[in-house]
Amino acid sequence: MALETGRAERTGVVLSGGYSSRFGDADKAVSDLAGTPMIRRVVDRIESVVDDLVINCRAEQVAAIRTALEGVPDVSFAVDPIPDRGPMAGIVTGLRATETPSAFVVACDMPFVEPALVDHLFERVGGHDAAVPRLDDQWFQTTQAVYRVDPMVDACERALERDARRIMDPLSKLDCVVIDEAEVREHAGLETFENVNTREEFEAVAARLEGE
């Protein structure tokens, strides 16, 4: 992974530890999406704008994901100590495994993630605790955002201690810069946020990719 000289170090954290109950029996992270495992599509799109990659997953997923990412350099795994506690717990596990001040967090089921937007989020986080896209002044895209590692981990740990599971709980305690829809559109189409939850959605995305 080659970055421009002088650019601050960056980590990409890919969340793949959920059980994907809406997808069926298969692990959607490594399911073949138009000839490529879905998690590999996500990694291939972001690896040019990060230095290191951390894959958050369950222990039993490691072997299959390692195979799916064969040949990708600088990949490490952050295994959930308690499986399937939700995205916030996965974010904490992934961020704890990073060695950089900031990290981009993305879900493994977002195959259209736009590297130009990732790059912009790293630039925009500046001295803030997080840079989070928000669409139509309503939906925060918390699984496609850049976080300062230490403050985000601290805020999430406090939320989990209160048994709060909504990711907006720790975010409300942080200094976040919000990237509105107009600013997002300067760097990416809104398909960057498209995620694949069901087998039907998976097949529809596969058909689009095969038609390209």
C-alpha cells in the first residue's frame, strides 16, 4: 500500500463479525460477489488510501477471510472477544488493534465504498474526534467514517459499560465534524454507502457488477 510522501499514517478497519442473519447460512463477507469475495472488493477499493488494514471478525472467520485476502499486504485481524455484540463492539475491537492515530471504519458489505471519499474524510477529521458523513440532515453513516482512535475507543467503552448499543451514543460525546450530503457528492456518488444485507440485494449487486 503506497501513500503520498508525508501523509499521516492511516488504518482501514473492516467490520465483518456479524452473523448476517438476513443473508442466510453463508458468511456474506467471503461470499463470491461477481467473481470476488465481497470483503476483498471492499479491501481492494480502500487499500490505496490506507497504510494498514485491520479485519474485525469472529475467530471462526479468520481462515476464510485470510484466504479471501491472499496477496493483500499489511493485513491483521482483531477477533471479537465476545461474538456478535453489534457494530459498536466491533469498532472498539478493531480500533484497539490499530497503530495509527486515526482509522477509517467500513462494513464488509459495502462493495462500492469510494476511496476518494475515504481520503477526504481523513483530511477533514483534522483536530476533531471523528469525521462522519450525514445524508439529508438525518442519517449518519457511522460505518463509513474516520475516527480518532483513542477518543472513540474511550467513548464506546463507556457506552458499552452502560449497555448502550446505539453507535450514536458515543458519537454524541465526541467532537465530530459532519460531512453533509453536498460535500459527500463532491467526492463520491451515494452508492458508496450501499450495503448488502439480504441474498436478494447480493444477487442484484452481482448482476450490476457483471454488467460493467
